[in-house]
Amino acid sequence: MSLFNVYPLFPIEIVKGEGSYVFDNKGNKYLDLYGGHAVISIGHSHPHYVKRITDQVQKLGFYSNSIQNPLQEQLAEKVGELSGRPDWNLFLCNSGAEANENALKLASFHTGKKKIISFTKGFHGRTSLAVAVTDNKNIVAPVNETENSLILPFNDLGALENAFAENEIAAVIIEGIQGIGGINIPDQEFIAKIRTFCDQHGAVYIADAIQCGYGRSGQFFSHDYYNIEADLYTMAKGMGNGFPIGGVLISPKFEAKFGLLGTTFGGNHLASSAALAVAEVIQNENLMHNSMVVGDYLIDELRSMESVQEVRGRGMMIGIDMPYEVAELRKRLLFDHQIFTGSASSKNTIRLLPALNLSKSQADHFLEEFAKAIK
């Protein structure tokens, strides 16, 4: 039997990770500025993370959500503390797609409506409704197509107003910073209008924080920069630092009842331990502040480079636009300079999604090598 061939693979086998570095099976060391799609938030093999998981698996790896799991309660308390939303509720699942799927379902239950607004260049996952509201026809199977999905132009106030005027809207879902779309940041006025229209029409505002949340932007949620509250926040990726876990942070306005949402593996003992370790490290090592400081430094330095066309981002979520397609540049960075970077839907954009504890010296190393690579 062979693997189902759906991933284009670099000919590199990573066997070890330490902090912001990974090592292949030939002993080569790479600076990891991609973190496997923004997943590595506290660095590879952080000692506290390793200990938390090791201690837990020696006691109990899994039991279902039919019994009490104090680790889930501890995690909810910690997320409430870090996010500044202690009175909210947390539903745990396994991935970002599941988090968005459950948020969209919860919004529809709450409003009794069907239609969902999302935006061009947005990405929300690969499960049925999540993929239907994602702006990528190549990953939407015929069975996923639905008239309930309205994908509007990003940052277009007129299109947003018309959609609300012409439809019964259940929810609006938007990334606080678009990830695969190319690190695109919504306008302040656009975010404010989404909130206003949701309030006026009884719709639910869903902030997709799968990639741009959990401290990556320098705030816990990138939506926090707008001083506007969503109704639901979805989380995953950096939440578990590589262990599969996702969650929906739920406003007190939503009423829970048995059977409304459910999951077999979500929030299991190992997953909750991993997420607790991440949250504890983010808090104890002040990583949101580090993300903001080192990220701002990277952005400023990149903007000063003559060959760079545009730089967008906040914290450890940075998009670099070049005046040409960047596939070969990314290969040079990887094979000649031993630096992992990410791609985007725009062929001219490089994404940087390093761990939140990336140091200034590591940032300087990247800047030096990047300057050599673009000459």
C-alpha cells in the first residue's frame, strides 16, 4: 500500500526539533520560520511541554467526554485568563476545521437561519461547511457546494451591506488576519461594520483565529487590535504546539444543552495537557509581548529592503511580497540557507509564521540570509 499522494513534498526528512530549529536525518540544521502552518507556538520540544505530556501519558492518555476531566476545566480557566474573557465558555475539539464547523453550526442553531457570509482569499478548513465558505474552488467538492455560502469581496463595505439587505444571515466568519490568503488585514471600518450589521440583523459574528490567534499577532486574538468583540472565536494550530486540539470560545449569550455539540477525541487528557503546557509557557515567558516586539522588528527591517515590494502583518504573522513569483526564492532559502518559510495563495508572497519565542538574534540571522538570497 502507498500513501494517497495529495502533498507536494520537499525531499527532507525532519527527525528532531529544538526551539526554533529543526534537524534532518543527515544532521542539517534549519531555522524554522514556518512552524508547520503556524502550529509551533512555543518552539519545538519545549521542556515544560514535553514534561506535561510525558507525565500525563504515564497516567492516562484518553477517556471519553462521558466522564469528568478536570484538565479541561483548568484549560478553560487558563484560556479565559489569557484571552481576558473569564466569563465565556469553551468547547474543545480536534482541529481548526472542526472548530469552525461547530461555530457555524452553533450560529445557525442560535439564529435559526442558514446563510453564512465569508470573504475572498479566506480559508476556514476542509470539512463540509468550513470548505463551503472557503474561497478556493479547487477544494470544494460538488457535495460541499451550497447556496447558503456567500463569499463577498474582502474589505468591501458596499457588498457587505447589500448581502445583509438581501439575505437572512446566520453568521459572518472572518479571519482577524488572513493566513493562506497572504497575510491580509481587515480594515478597522470593515470590522466595525460587520459588528454593526450582525447586531442590527441578529446574526452571529465569528472570528476565525485558527492561525492568527493564540498570541501569534502580539494580542491573544488578532481581533483584539480592533477593540470590537466577536460572538465566537475559533482556535487551533498554535493551541497545542503540534498536538491536535481546537476550540470555540463562546459568548455567554449562547445557551448550552446536552447533545448540541459533541466530539469523541476533543479535549482528551493528552490534548488538554498539551494545551495547558502551551498556555502556561505563553503566560510565564511573556510570549505575546515577545511576538509583538520581535515581529515588529522583523517587519520594520524587511520594509527597509530595497528589493521587497510590500510587507504586511502583526507579531509573528508576516507576509512578504516580492515583485516576482517566490517559489524559487523559497527553495533557495531552504536548500542554500537552511530556512523554512511558507507560501500563500498569491505566488508572489512568502509567509513567516515562527514560534512566538523567536529571538532577535534568530530574526537577525534570517534577515542576513534573506538579504543574500534576494540579491
